[in-house]
Amino acid sequence: MKKHICRFMAAILTASCLFTSVPISADPVTTYTGSAEEVLATSSNAKEIYHFLVYNMGLNSAAACGILANIRRESFFNPDKLGDADTSYGICQWHDTSTGVGRYTNLINWCAQNGYDYTQLEGQLQFLYHELSQNDSTILHNGKTILDYMRTVDNTADGAYAAGYYWCDTFEVPFSNNPEKRAAECDARGSLARDIYWPAYCEPALEGAQIVAGGIQLNWEAFVGASQYELYRYANDDPSTISLVTVTNNTFAVDNTVSSGNNYTYMMCAIIQQPDGTTYTANAKEVTQYYLAPTEITKITGYPTSQKIKWKKVNGATKYVIYRSDDGGEYVEIASTTENSYKDISATTPEIRYSYQVYACHEQTGADPLYSLASNAIGNYTLSQPVITSITSVKSGIKLKWDKVPKAKFYSIYRSVDGAAYEEIASVTKRSFTDTDITSSGKIKYKIYAYYTGKDGQTSRSKVSKSVSISYLGAPKLTSVTAGNRTITPKWSQNKNATGYEIQYCKDKSFKSNPTTLLIVTNDTTSWRISGLAKGQTYYVRVRSYITKNGKRSYSAYSTIKKCKVK
């Protein structure tokens, strides 16, 4: 691993030299730009020729690049190309010196004898291999000599130049009667092999980096001859932090050890096992990617006039962009903020589910903003105002009923007694409630809130209902019943709003069998001694308040029942 890291460190220090395109020498007719050559270098025919030279003929990459540069200058990789007044043909422009005599005719005849189509790339490559397999003046007098040399070139950029120059000088032999032009053309083809075809086939290319769930993903094309790939990175323009990310046989990798707010530079090398057993490392150009982690919405609180969203802060984020979807529709940007919360005052329509996503954004000088992946999506509702439909006095207290609020999960009931502050007295899931815990008399008011809760921590509260009220006579509290000699004495709490009290006692705790009732006609009497009772008998006692109005009594509910055994 150390030798690869050292190579990368060298690459970092000399990147401007290693990865600068060099203009290509031109023939007398056409000027070739680097970008056009790069496209042509990786065409399907060029790749097929490269694979044949490496895997069928056993040449190294530098030699193959030298031959590719020559074929490109001869035919643009077109197996059906005619030249020299129709006397030359194919990818290598095999030439007939006279009609029916020469290498063009040899191509046709050999392919016919060996079952190949001379107009197709496969037949021409097989014939090329045939020419290079022997030294025969009737075929190619220096074929084996050329092939032996091509197998000795160094597998480097300079080796690609040497192979391109040599193949031009000994196999193609342009400008055979003009050594000066021939040398210039050989140099042009050697430069093409070194500066375009060598980088295309022997410098693996990282196709780029992108933020994905869990980190940064790197992708690259499969590199010819590579047995595996090593991915390296360093952070925040500091090469001293270089480290190995992974070793893989795939053409992609995800770096899941990144931290938000850091800029990462990635490099990849392809490890190639050569026929002689040595290892060659092909280095890719660097790519950089700033990593911005997604945020997480932690809470949404719904109010009658807004939805408030909160999320986690993200290192490196300069702002956050909020998107909203209404009832499952398309997410639309609604706002941006530098804070980690936002109040959406336009989300007020009841029963619509408002769903939110937040993107962290890193704004860069001189570049487009970088956005994280979307946060989790959380939805919430705005609730309708509850409407209380009835309030009545019942035997056990005061009963409320109200209309259903769509999407509400529960309701909270608040109570005020004689103008005092409202207090929450209960939360229920049903649409009715009986208040049995009333110890005071007077004007009783109620109001209700509806609530929604979700599994992701979202809550929503409706606007409070309109209040309702009722005049109520509360049941007194029976505080004690004490026994005496054939007597019992109940005591109760005073009800200042009452006219008086009614005491009832009975041997039957259900008060169904001959209960005795005593009427206390004064408000301030809060105890009464009952005499003439049976010795050892247990009595059950309860008390209630009453008001006399227009000659008619109205009673409160009874107090709780207490029992007492007579002495």
C-alpha cells in the first residue's frame, strides 16, 4: 500500500504536469484538438482494437496505445476506409502496389481462406496478427521484428510515444521518399499515443463524486486489465491527511466516514497485474466533493394560525431551505432561513396534512450552492375549532358534549368557577365528558381544545372553543360521621350558595329501603346530631345542598356515602 500512497503524493505535487493536455501534431490537411481526440480515443472500434492488441496479441498498454495512435491517423478506426485513389483499405490502410498485387489483396485473400470478412474489424485484426507473426517479404518482411520490438516497450507514457513512433516508421512507413516529413509524422503519432491514448487507457477516470445517503459515492469506468481498485482521500486541501478509503473490485465505492462541513479530495488507482508478473498502478485524476450531511426534522408543532418546524443544525450549512407538500402533492420551496426553526403562517387550512422537508445548503463563493440530501419528511394537521353543543346538569355532575374535530386524537377540557382562572381538568378521546369533581356552587364555565399527535413527534392544537356556562349547586363534602350513645353526628362542608341541606340516613347502603330524610333550613349549619337510633346498628349517611327559589327547591347531587355503627 505504501508505494501507492507515495505515487499519489507525487501526483498531488505535480498534478499540473501530469494532467495537462498537450496539443496534437497535425498532418498537412487536418488540425486535431484534444477534446475531439479524447472522444475518438474511446470510441467502440478503438476499444475493440485495444482489447485485441492486449488480450489476443499480448502487448502491454503502451504498445497498444502506440498502434491505436497510428490507426487513428490512417483510418479514424474505420474498417471500410479507402485511400490512395482506392488502392489502400481498412484500419491500417493496407496498400496494393499494382492491381491485384500487394497487402490489400493479401488481406482479401487471407480472410477468405480463413473464414473472415475482410470488410469487418475482426477480420482485419486477425490479418494484422498474421502479418506480425512472421518475417516474409511476400506478406510483411519485418513482421516478427516489429512485434518483438513492440513487446519490449516500457509500459509508461514514454513507452507509448516510442511505440507510436516506431510503428509509424517501420509498419506504416508514410512519406517513404521524404525522411524529414516522415520523422515529423512519426513524432506526431508518438505524441498522440502518449498525450491522448495513454491517458484514455492507462489513467483510470473518476467520473465524479456525489452526496448519497450515508456519505459520498465515487464512480469510475472499469479500467482495462485492472484486478482491483484502491480509493484514497485527503481532507480540506491538506495532503498530509491522505488515507486509504477502500480496496474493491467494483467500479464504485461509498465513503461513509465523512463528516459534514469538510471538503474531500479523492484519488483512485487501478492495480494491473502484467503478463510478466509485475504490478502496474494506474493513477486517476483527483476529484473533490464538499460533504454536507442531511438535517433531521425533530419537531412540528401546529397552532391555529401556523405550523412551527424545528430541525437539527448541520456543520457547514450556511442556510436551510424548507419545502412543503399539501395533502400529498408536490413538494414546493416555501422559505429559507439561517436558523434551525421556521414558522409557516400560511399553513392554516383545517384538515389538510402539511408535510415538510428541509435541505441544508452550503453557499460557496464563485460556485453554485451545494445542497444536502433531503431531511426526513414529517406531516402535521391544522385542526378545526371545537364546538360545544350541550351542557346539562346530571345526577353525577355537569355533562358536556361537542362536535367531532376531524384528525383530532384527544380533547382537553378547561373549567372556571365563578370567574376564577381556567384550569385543565381532563383529557378525553371521546366527544363527551361528565364533570363529577365539582365541590363549589356558582357559575361554571367550560372550554375545549382539540389535539393531534403523530408518531414522529408532531403535535397540533386547535383554536379554543367558545366557552359555555351553567349555574350549578355543588354537592357538599361529607367530612365525617361520628357515633355516640344511640346517636350519630354527620359533619359536612358549607355551601355558601345553598339555602340549606338535606341529610339522609338508612340501614341499607343503597338507600332503597325506608331511608330517613332530615331537612336543615339554614346555610351555616354544617353538622347535625341524630338520636334515638338502635344500639349496635350500622347506618349509611349522605348529604346534599338545596336552593329555594320561587317556593321550589333545587337540589345538588348527594355527597359521598359514609357509614357509622351506633354505640
